[in-house]
Amino acid sequence: MTKRKMMAMQTDELYCGGFVHTLSGLISIDKYYDEHPEYFSGRKDWQPCLTNPEVFQIVLASVRERLEQYPNAKLISISQNDYPTQCTCENCLKVDAEEGSRAGAMLRFVNAIAEAIAEDYPDVVIDTLAYQNTRALPLITRPRENVQIRLCAIECCYMHSIDDPNCKRNRSFMEDLKAWSEVSEHLAIWEYTTNFDSYCSLHPNLEVLNDNMETYAQYGVDSIFCEANAKGVSGEFGVLKAYLLSKLQWDPYMTEEEYQYHINDFLECYYGPGWQVMRDLLDDLTSNALEQGGHVVAVGDRQFYPYYGFEPEDLEKIKADWAEARELALDDAQRLHLDRSYVSVLMAEASYYFYHMFDDPSNKQKFYDMIEYVKGIAIPLGIPHSYDSEMTAW
Ligand SMILES: [Zn+2]
Ligand SMILES: [Zn+2]
């Protein structure tokens, strides 16, 4: 699928009825739970029972209703709600046991809906998730030709390339990617390109964005959704990464030289003549993170104040260079861009204090002071700290 087509399909007209986690809308818990708790395995926070024939008829009717409402639609999502629970009725458990995967009941259900609408809507594809507990390909059932699997990389490490066999987080994901790619007519990826626990903190994933996009292309993936900052404007280097991801979607096979050219080209235009300080910071971030070892994830796993080895003396130099770059900026736009990304330098300092709190108790107060200082800068610039509410985020 071309990027243009994919973007068009994300409009309500072509991609109808919600983008993801749509089952809660297709069968309303509020409407049905009191009379039919068995539709939801007796729990309001569980997925609907996907082997119940009445649930099937309700969801099918909702799908048909939406397709009638949007006659140009080409894609409709039937996807699990955003919690890793599953119906535990006898039938669902039996199916999942036969299939060796929690995706078993899900895929049989989606296939059955896809079959039911195929004749009336021959151009419509049903999008569903292979996500968390449904990430592994079932043993028996295969997606129909009018079903799209959207494989989600939420558990992956972004320090190492997705196909790095030495990264244990990515190794199992690659097994699932290979398995789905062999049997799926339509395969999409949900990629995670920021630190969702702390939007402002430095996130060393720049060196894998191109490798990952090439791997996805090699495995026949035909569309990718890259989830990054969900609200507000970007701190860190989110705008640079959005630019690169856009370039990579046009050309996932670009050379390393071309990729590096695009990074520098963007930095120069976006930050002005002092851009090299940004490039140096990004390079140091990558080499520090690699030196530290370990993995870099998008969600959880001590991501609130990640420490990537920037010591106070490193940060003082970066701050001085940054002030110089600001002097060199050609206009207010470039100064604003520098200010936004500067929040990440301050967050690196906060992370240093956080990480060294037990070595030196005075760092505790320094950490809190720095967070207050960052808030004073970031909030007026419209930069959210994380996806959570401000109270819990800070
Ligand atoms: Zn069930
Ligand atoms: Zn890793």
C-alpha cells in the first residue's frame, strides 16, 4: 500500500468506524452487560466472548451499519479492546488451546465476519490486531484474503534493530513477524517511536528507524502506523523522527548515507547554523546508550527518567553549545525549535539526579527542582511530559 493511500484510508470516509480497539464500540458493554454478562465472560473489563453466536450477530450488524454509513470505506477495524484480558468461557479456551495462541478465537471471529460481508463488500478489508496476548500466529486458522493483520511491536526494544538476533526482546517479535508474513495477504505494523512514559526525555532510537523500516518492507508489510507523541507539540526530537519516518515510508531501502543525509539536512533547516550541537548530542546519546548495554523500550521498564550516561560536565558543555546555537539561529522559528528540544537536555540532567539519588542524597532535591524548572519551560511551549494527566505524569 502506498503512503498516500494509507493516509487517505485513515480518514473517516475510507477507514471507517474507529482506528483501533473497536470491539467496545461494536458491542457496547453499557448496552448489553446487565442483561447478558455472558457476552463479556461475566466481567466488564474483559474482551467480549468471541465464540458466542449472539455476540457475532451483534458485531456483524454493527459492521454492516458502519459500512452502510460510509459507502466508500475500504477498511474497517475489528480489534480487541486495550487490555490483555480474554474471555475464559469453555468454548473460547478450547479454541485458543487448539490454536496454541490467544489469537485463535479472535482470528476465527474476524474471519467469520470477513466471510459474511465479502459478497456485499468485495473491496473492504477488515483490520485486526496481533497485539500483546494475540501477537502469535494461531496454529490452524489463517487470515482470509480480506483480513489485514496489524502486528504491534509494543514489547520491542528500540536500541537494537528489530531483526537483531542478539536482542531477546526483538527475537520473539521477529518470529511472529515471519510467521504472519508467510500467511497474510495484508500485513500492517503498529510501531512505537517515542518513550511513552516521558515524552521529553532523550530516546535513543534514531539508529534503528531505518533498519526497522527496511526489515518490515522485506517481510511484505504494506503499511505502517508509527505512534509517537499523542498530544501537544513534540519535545525531544519527535519532529526530526516524524520527518525521517515519512522519508522512510517512501523509500524503506534508502542507504545509510542517504539516511544520514536526511538527518543532517533536517537538523540544519530546522535548528539553523548551530545545528551541529544537535547532531553531536544525538551521536553521543546513541554511543552512550550502546555502551551502557541493555534495551530501550517505548513503554514501562523504568522509562520515566532514563539515564543515558550524560554526566554534569557533559551537560554543561551541551548547554553552552546550545546557547551558542541559539545566538546563531536565523529566526524565531529556529529559536523555538531549539527551545523545545532543549527541554530534553534538562530532562537528561533531571535523569542524572534521579539515577544518582542514592549516591548523593542532595540529588533528590536537585531532581525535584529540575523537574519544576522543566515544567516551567515545557508547559508554556505546549510540550506534554507523558500521556498521563499532568499530576501523575510529573
Ligand atoms: Zn467466550
Ligand atoms: Zn534490545
